[in-house]
Amino acid sequence: LPASDSSAPLTVMGAGLVGSLLSLFLARRGHSVEVFERRADMRQGGAVEGRSINLALSDRGWRALEAVGIGDEIRQVAIPMYRRVMHDAQGNLSHQPYGQDNQAIYSVSRAGLNRTLLTLAEADPRVTLHFNQQLAGLDMRARQLELRDTTTGQERQQPFRRLFGTDGAFSAVRSALQKTERYNYSQSYLEYGYKELNIEPGPNGEWLLEKNALHIWPRGQYMMIALPNLDGSFNCTLFFPYEGKHSFAALQTPAQVQAFFEEVFPDIVPLMPELTDEYFRNPTGSLVTIRCFPWAFDDDVLLLGDASHAIVPFYGQGMNAGFEDCTVLDQLMERLGDDWHAIFTEFQQQRKPNADAIADLAVYNFEEMRDRVGDPRFLLQKKIESRIAAQFPGKWMPLYSQVTFSHTPYAEAWASGQLQERIMRRLMSHIQTEADYDQPEVQALVQQEMAQRG
Ligand code: FAD
């Protein structure tokens, strides 16, 4: 297919969260779109759930969903989480709001969201979905795909005009790019894995923990979190070292798992009747950061979502960042029309520093969640920070809010967050209680810091 043939369809490889959304954005710009997905159609039942069962959706993700007209539909099945609830080893709770009054992150079902996006894509006459089609090989120069039918094992060649690689962290499209000259690629695994577990609903489908919150059991070197589901259950994820005294390697029998949970997560064990079965049945997932560049090959191939920037899940931004990729690409299509070379070039220049920043932020937030959120000084610092934000509206936004509740590019958010952290450290050496914030000498320091910041 000649690249100049503007009537030929665009090709999207991978109909996960980002690919299915992207196909909608492309179709709404008037393009016909062919989407290929390795898995069976998840809407036909029986399909195994993918990784984590629910996800935290925040402002960047909402903006993209609203652009394709399904914000309201998803909002009806999303549970707002207004705060973190920390559970200590004695079962005592402490709370930390995520933002201002009504600001929340939202727990949504990964499969439910993906299904809704697929249904919407299928309803658009310009989109054609092909399931059980795995990309097995890619000749970028000849613009040929090698597709394997995963039900019959048969392979066939298929030409493409322009290919969007949204086939996730272990992208086959990216593998082909990696073989081009001077290609940059790195992958780095945490020494931690994750395991999904469940908290059952109460007898009448009620939530046995506070519903509108993200729960955290911070334990220094490891942690567990839980997000609510509509049926009253919670999905928990244990983030745990692979090796060491407290680790996956150290827990080999049901009795060891039970004893360990009773010791370190005592308040939650009674709500997890299936604990040991689930622990040994559910796989241990690994946690990888993948960076690569370039994301584009001429104006023929472009990577988006996890295929170009897989990050660890601790900021709840992987999908949100992938959805923001779609928003940015759409803005560029609006501005640059059919100049695909300019679109691909600007896209990767704009997005790469932001993808790198959110990758770093995600690792940083891991330390905060497993360790610092259990520390009273840290919680006091957060309270003081929200006092500053209230006192200087528009001049101070906590880092978490910039990442989660704004559309400020991630790299800018990260730089301003680091600057604010340095200011907080200086101020906190004069503050022992929340009331100290109102002391004249502390107020003078705050004024001075803000004046210097300009
Ligand atoms: P994927 O969702 O991986 O989709 C890729 C698709 O491509 C799949 O459907 C796959 O079957 C298909 N595919 C793969 N290879 C081929 C091939 N060769 N041929 C054809 N098709 C192929 N993000 C958040 O924003 N908030 C969260 O709270 C959050 N929590 C997370 C928790 C965990 C434990 C993990 C692991 C991730 C979490 N994420 C979260 C990140 C989020 O899951 C990813 O960023 C998101 O799924 C990326 O979407 P994607 O479409 O790029 O890739």
C-alpha cells in the first residue's frame, strides 16, 4: 500500500485499553481503522481477566474518555476514592485526602472499561476489529505484517499503510523497531513482585472496609493496597520482595502465609477467607520499567501506551499516561492535518520527556506508599502542604495533585514537585504540630520562601 494512499485504512496492533481508545480517536478524525488483537474477544465470556482487576482512573484518563463521549457511561460504574486510608500493624487507621473536597481517583474495572471501549469502537462503521490475530513478524520497510491466527495457527501476510503499536509492555511492534540502527532500549525490573488477593463483600453485598478510599497497609519494605469494586468486594495487591526474610521466597506453605498475614495484616485476615488458596493459585507478577526511543519509524510506525513506556503501577498512571498519549496525538492530528511525518515527530518529542518523568515518579511513589505514608511526620508534612496550597491558591499545588488532578505535563509536574519538596524540608524543621503553621515566625518563613519562588 503506498503511504500516500489516504483512503487505505490505518492499522492498530493490540486492542487493550490504549489500542481500543486510539482506534476511536483515529476513526473520529475520518480514518478507517483495522484493529488486530491477539486475544479472543473478551466480551464473549470465558475470556480470562488480564492483569489487575481494577485500576485507578484519574483526570488525564477522564479527559480522553470524555473526548470520545464515554465519560458519563464510565462514571456510572466508577467508584470515587477520596482518600488514602492507612492500616497499621495494630489495625489502627489514619487518613489522608488525595486532594481538595471533591477530588478523587476512581476505581474502575479493567475488563469492563476495555469491553466498553471495544463495543464503542465496533459501533463506529470506520473501525473493524479482528480478534485472535497475533503479530508474529513485521517488515517495516516493505510495510508487511505477519499475522498468526491463534485459533488455527495459520499465518498470513498483510500489507499496512500506517501502523500504531499499542501491543503493551512486551510489544512485538517495538521488537521490530529495536532491530533498527541506533535504537535505544532499556528495561529494569524491581526486586518486588505483586500478587492479587480478594476481600469478600459482606453478607448483603456491603463493603467491609470504607468504600470510597484506597486502602494501604504500609510496612516499610513491602505493602498491600486495596481498591473497591461495585459488588462490595475489594481487590488487594500485595507488593512484596522476591527474596529475603519477608518475601515470596520465604512463604512456601499455606501455614506460613496464614501466620505471616495474621502477624502483619491482622485486621484484614478475617475478610479474606480464600487467602491461602488465592495466594498459591494467583501468579506472581513482575514489575518492569521500559524505556525506548525513537517511538516512530519514519511516518509508517508509531508506538503508544505501554509499548513505548511501561512503568511500575505505584502512581496509578500507566493507563492514564497511555490515554493521554491518545489525547496528545489527537491534538496533533487536529493541528497538523495529514502531515503524518510532523505528527509522529512532534508526538515523540513532546511525550518522551513526560513518559520518562512519570516512570521516575512511579518508582518514587512506591517508596512513599510502602514506607513514608506510615510515618506521622510525613502525614503532618502533607497537612502543612495543603495549608500552603490553600493560602497561596494558584501558586502551590502538591506534586500528587499535579500528577493526578491536572494536565500539566508530567516532566513539569516532577520538576516543580522537587522544588516544593526542598521548600517543605526547610519549613518542616520549624514545625512540630499543625498549629505551628500559624506561628508568626513560621508564617514569615513561608512568606519568604514563596517570595523567593516568585
Ligand atoms: P495493554 O493493556 O497491555 O494491552 C496490550 C494489548 O495488546 C493486549 O490486549 C494484548 O493482548 C495485545 N497484544 C500483545 N501482543 C500482541 C501481538 N503480538 N499481536 C497482537 N496483539 C497483541 N494504570 C493506571 O492508570 N492506573 C492503575 O491503577 C494501574 N494499576 C496497575 C496495576 C498493575 C498491577 C499493573 C501491572 C498495571 C497497572 N496500571 C495502571 C498500568 C496499566 O495496566 C497499563 O498502563 C495499561 O494496561 C496499558 O495499556 P496498553 O493498551 O498500552 O497495554
